[in-house]
Amino acid sequence: MYSESDKKFHCNNCNKVIETGEKCWMKWSLPPSHFHTQTMPSLALRYENAPMICSECAKQDLRFSEF
């Protein structure tokens, strides 16, 4: 998730700050066509407020349907 207060992305599970270049899991809609790019700019992620899970939490046994 994106936090407006500190202008950073945080893990939805542990609230850890997700740094630039860090691997994470996120839930977002795929583009309508395979010809569109598969990367989303940070502004689109901020607007959508996509749920994110850091790499440490992804290693745990979590119910990802809750995010």
C-alpha cells in the first residue's frame, strides 16, 4: 500500500517500507492486452493503492486472498 503521510510504499502485512528495487508481491489488474507493458509506474500504483507484500512476508504461510 502507498502511505500519503511518508510518501512510501509499505507491506500490507508487516507495514515494512518497501525500498526501490526490492522484490515484492502485489495485487493489481493485468493490462487488457498482452501487447501492453507489464510494469506499472509508481504513480499508477499510488492511485490504485495496490496491496503489496514484502519478500519476507511472502515466505510466510499467509492467506493472500485477504489482501
